[in-house]
Amino acid sequence: MDHLPDASRYDRMTYRRCGRSGLDLPAVSLGLWHNFGDDRPYGTSRAIVRRAFDLGVTHFDLADNYGPPYGSAEVNFGRMVADDLRPHRDELVISTKAGYDMWPGPYGEWGSRKHLLSSLDQSLSRLGLDHVDVFYSHRFDPDTPLEETIGALVTAVQRGKALYVGVSSYSAAKTREAAELLRSAGVPLLIHQPSYSMLNRWIETDLLDALGGLGVGCIAFSPLAQGMLTDKYLHGVPAGSRATQGKSLSEDLLSEANLAHVRALNEIAASRGQSLAQLALSWALRDERVTSVLVGASSVEQLEANVAALDGPPLTDDELARIDVHAVDSGIDLWAESSNAG
């Protein structure tokens, strides 16, 4: 049965223009990296997606290898579209990515034309769609000519299998090269998806300036620093948390030095009437060049709390100065190899 969405959903959400394109994105987008694979109850994941759309979240971000197992997040989300959102397909921005390991052998990852276009076809099959709205090169491939990688993105648009294209975890220099290659082919670079949080500020060095100059949007993933910028680890490592599962946050990163900064940031959040996670999202969105932040969710309640960050008061200069003391690199950038290449 199709989902009957909340009629006021577009009154609740803030939307931002994506660079110099014609596309608006919700300030908070839903990422399906975790919690939407076959290791989670379908009903729970479905409820999160339905509630997200009710809150005005129109952008759902996937990749070919999201799960577990690989591909299952796309399969499950495709089922949710079929079950609930098919009549609203044109209200949705659905994105997927390719470039990380997906299947065995020499063509199962990286940035070759063979991998990217094959992966996109597989993603569309799993999603049950004829096109995605955004298709990304998930990481820079130092061993494949950038012309080949970007040429595959151009082909995806020319074949009608993607409306827009993006890159993820590219350096500022390689982003500029990619944008020029796309421009010369008549396909603009819509968006860059970097990791960015109060504990991982690498994009402030030169990438944000590059994106602003190019007119390219920015959507930040891991704005909660893989869970460090939540109240989950303020008093230790709880059983069953991401840090105990070997997913994307090592217990080694939960050092006393790092946690001291996290606790101080939590105090600033409390003084604003926000949770630490809400402060982290407000902070990441403080720069207008950041189009949207990608949040995950393991429950409807967690999703609602994250979206409520948009209701928080603007950050003052004094608060930003206090945050800067503790918003320091904490060694959590798992994607630095890609952004440092080239």
C-alpha cells in the first residue's frame, strides 16, 4: 500500500540550492550507509524512510556496497520505493555511488569505465529504477586516467541513467580537474560528497573554496564523526555500539584526549538547549557552501532528533570561538587516502 505522506512536509524542511545548479536539497538528507541492510529488520528501516519523507527529507543517499551484505541497502530501499513512494518518485532525489570494492576480480572496484557503468546498471536493477538522480565516483582512482572515470559519468548521463553526477572524497585539485572535464563534455559537476565534522575539518583548507568558485554543491557525510559526536560515548563504550562492531569507528579513537574534546562540545550544546548531535549538525551547516548534511538513523526517534537540529538558534561568534577550541582533528578521516591522492 502506498504511503500517504504528511501534507505539510515541505513546510517543515529547509532547502538549499546545490551550487549553481537548479536543484534544491534538504538541509538534512538521509544516508543509508548503515541500518538499511539485511542485518536490520525491514520494518524498522521502512518506518525511518517513511518518517523522513514526512519530515521533508527528499534526498536518499546510497552506494552499491551499502549493506550488509553488499547491495542489500539498495534492494531494501528499492522495495520501500515500490511499497510506499512510487507515486512520489519525482519528489525524490535518489543517489548512488560506485568505486569501492563490490565484487571479486579486477573490475569489481575503483574508477574504470568497466566498473562504474557495470555497477550503475547493477544498482538500477537492485533499486528497481530506470535512473538515479545523482551518480557519484565514490573515490579517486590514482591508477586510472581521470578522463576515463569522468567519461563514464558523462556516459551515464547521456544514456539517461543519471540526471546529475558527483564525486566523493576528491582533493580540491582533482575536483577542479573533474569539473573541467565534465564542463567540456557539457555535463556539469553537481556536487562533492566529503567527510566533514567538528573532528574532521579537512575540507576547510581548500576544498570549500574550490567548490564555491566552481559553483559545485557540497554534501557532508559523517557529520557526527561516525557517532563520536553523539552522547553515546560520553561515559565509555556501550555494548553493541558501532565502536564494538568493527564498522567505521575504532575503539582506539575513543582516547581520553578525544573524549575530553567531545565532552566539552557536549557542554556547549547543552548551553544552547541542543544535544551534541544537533550541535554538530548545526555547526556543519553554518557555512552556506555546505548544501546538506547526511545523517544515518537506527530509529525514527533518532531521525527526528537529527532533523530537529534545524530548529536550533544560529551559532553566535562566541559559541563558534568556544567550539573552535575543541573542534580539532581526531584521526577519524577514514577516507584521507582518496582525498590525499593526486
